Amino acid sequence: MKVQWSDHTLAVTGDWTGRWLFLAPEYELWVDDESVDCLGGPRTRPLLEALYEDEDGEIHHIEAELVSILGYKPRCEISVDGKLIGSDHVRVKNFLNPFLMLSILISTAVMLYVGPDVLRQILPL
């Protein structure tokens, strides 16, 4: 998600990374292609914040509040100094990673539960 604010570009990106075993996304707040805050993990309402000093020396408080239930296209509201600048959905990269990780974890749990003797009988080894 990108919005324009007084000759600056504010952006929020999301990615399913290995830090949380691919089961929770991480979000980043960008100001003019510079990452200013990063937050991730199993949270339903992550809040990204930054203090930005412009060319005139004024300090602005930038907030990006997300509502992320499953991590698929979470709703994001970007505000500067308490004024809402933009609201849209964030496209999260690598959305298949949690499904792949869950299938690996479930398969491993089933194999450990069943045991090697039953697997030898089923599979021609």
C-alpha cells in the first residue's frame, strides 16, 4: 500500500518470513524508500510508528495501524499527526508459505504418531 503525503511516499509492505516459522507475517513502514519501522508476529492489530523530521525541521508522527486476522490482505490506515492520510489493503508477499509449513508440520506429526513399523508396511522400502 502506498500513499503520497507532502512530496513524500509512505508505504506499508508485508511478507511471510521464516522468523515466525512462516506462520505469521511481518510488516514494514517505509518513508521514501527507507524502512523506518518493522513489526511482526502473531498479532491481530499491529501498529507501526515512526517520527519523521522533514526539510523544515518539523517532526511528524506517522502511524500505520493494521487489522490482520489471517494475514491475507490486511486493512491498513496510515495517519500523520493524527490525521488520516490513506486507507487500503496491504498485499502480503509469499502467501503460500504458511500452507506449506503447516502441511510439513502435519505430515511430520502423523509420521511420528504412526511410527516407523507401520510406515515400512505401507511404503515399499
